[in-house]
Amino acid sequence: MSSSSNGSLWSFIQEYSVLLVFGAFGALIWANINYDSYHHIVDMVLIDHFFIGHLHDGHRTLTLHYLINDVLMALFFAIAGKEVWEAVALKSGSLRGKKAMTPLIATAGGIIGPAGVYLLGAYMVGKLAILSNGWAIPIATDIAFSYLVGRIIFGAKHPAVGFLLLLAIADDAAGLVILAVFYPQGDLSPEWLLLSVGAALVVWYLFNYLPRQMDKDNNARPVSTKVRTRFGFWPYVVAAALSWYGFQEAGIHPALGLLPVIPALPHADTPFGLFGKKESYKHDMLNDAEHGLKAPVEVILMLFGFANAGVVFSSIGEATWLVLIGLILGKPLGILFFGWLAATPMRLGLPEGMRIIDLLIIGFVAAIGFTVSLFISAVAFPPGLVQDAAKMGALFSFGAVFISIGVAKVIGVKKIT
């Protein structure tokens, strides 16, 4: 097979998240065939009693599940964080200015709607106390899957695709905040965040800001070039490790631990990150880091799907249906109502060529929770029947793909390619 064929195959695998789907549904099948052997692998002890800080006696058992969810998934959230950082902080960021107001308000609907439906359902079945902590599971949007399905439905050049991407990025930003604030992983010790912030500030000042200041008024940028050539990514790798440890010790989920370091990397002022064609030609350090991580993160997502989707069908319960109804019903209705509210009564408008009814389809596409919903399920509930039931709801949300396509055909969406 030629190298170009190999490249095309890998591009297909990346674009359609084949590895993630393979890992998730492979785990689902395995767990339903032999649950014990599946968990024997997932819960395999890699290192027994390694030092981790103030946790209990200062030691933790490193299992395969912990390695994947708490360590490797930090790279996935780093990519998500990079998208959010560019969209919010850069001059040309896609979530800045009036153009972003309608998607941002629609995003609020995409959070309030599913969370409200989930909590209302939990109250109606009389299990609010048991299930309430899972309210954030149905608010998640899988940005990669939703972007892909949006392009299939609307076509790559339809304004609804850009709107969907803005909404998904904003939803990611909200999800990161919710994970950090509402789902601590132990006793909170916020003083440890000084280590994370300090590591990020030091590496930013010494290896980003200071070299640029020394190169001021010199377009050749000799100092910045020398620093990058000599040190490469290593200072940021060290800072990332320290930041991860700071989050771990602070009691915040360590998978978010690389986020403080993202703004420290030198970057170009371009929006949309990995989803923008122009950024494939950008070679600033932030973009190089993202594109370098893309292939490893695809493998990590396969491992994540494998480690978290192995639930048996007999675990289906109230949490399954609450998560699913929150996503399939609450998400589209929330996005439609809040999007309409912003576009019409508030007179913020929609992108030219986009209709109000398109918001409903965007809502169904955004209901594909999958990756992030699985992740939140794993932190919202302790291991057991409730967690497995919630995970099953996250897996079933993949059905939103077919609902979205069906609704689009009924409504009569005209693809723009």
C-alpha cells in the first residue's frame, strides 16, 4: 500500500473518529460477553502504591483506568482548551464580538434545557437525591462528532455549520468550567493551584514573553528563534507536568491540569484551530502542538472509549433515560428557544442564509454527547449501577446522528458544499 493511501486511510480514521467508536463499542460488546474479564483488564494494577501527595497515606494505586482517564485524557482536554482559548482570547476569536452573541445565548439554552429536563425527570421518578449529581451529563456536546454530522447535513459551506461550531466550542468551555467547579475529585486544597498557575506564568515569561520583548523591532526574531530551536517544547512539557500535579493535589480533576499552560504557548491570531484550513499552514508553537497531538489523542480516545463504555445492557435504568431525554429533548428545545430569543426578540440575528428552524437541527446534532458525556458520567457517580446506567445514556446519544439526519430531510435542508 502506498504512503498516500496510508495517509488517506489515517485521515479517514481521524475525521470520522473511527478509533473512538471502535474502542467504545468494542468495550460494550466485550463487557456484555464476559464482564469479569473486561474489568480485569480495565482495572489492571500497573503500579501499586506510588507516591501522589496528601491523598490518604500519600500513595495511590495506578490502574489502567486511572492512567487513561486522569493522565492521558489531559491531552484531549488540552486540545479542547486550545480551541476555547483561541475563540475567546485572540483578536480574531470566533466567540468575540456581536457575531458570537446568538451562538452564545443558544449555548446557554443547550445547557439549561437538558439540565432542567434531567432534573425534572429525576424529581418525577422520585430519585432526585440519588440522580441529581448527573445533571451535567446531558449538557455535553461532542465537538468532533457534531461538527462532522453538521457538515454531512448542511454541507461544508452552510452558515449553520459555523454556527454549530461556535456553539460546540462555547459548550466545551462551559463543560470545562463545570467539571472543575462541580466535580471535585477529593478534598479541595486550592493552594495547590498556585503551582499550576506559577508553572504556566514562569514558562510564559521566560520562553514566550521575554524572547519576544528582546526581539522587539527586529523582524528576524533571532532570540525567539534561538529559544525555540534550543529548547523546543520541553519547558512547556515540564510546566504541564507541574500543572497537572497541582490540579491533582488541589482536588480538581487532573484531566484538566494542562489548561493553564495553553495560553503560555506562542500562538498566531487565527480562529477555529484544528477545524480551520488556514491553520494547517501555521507553524507557531501552539498550532504545532495541537497538530502534533492530534494522532496520539485519537489513540487515547480509543483507549478512553474502551475503558469507559464497557457496561452491560442489564444496567439500563432511570439514569439512562434521563440522560438520553435530556440530550434528545432538552438540548434541541433549549437551543431552539434561546436561539430564537436572541435572533428575533433581542434582534441579534442569525448568519445570512440560516433559518430559525435550522436551530432545531443544530440542537439535535449538538445532542451527540458521547465522549464528554461518558467522561462526566464517570466523575458524577461512583462505580456501580447508577454510573453504568448513565454511561448507557451517553452511548445511546449516538442515535442523535440518525435523528438529526431524519429531521433535516423532513424540514428540507439545502446542502451548500
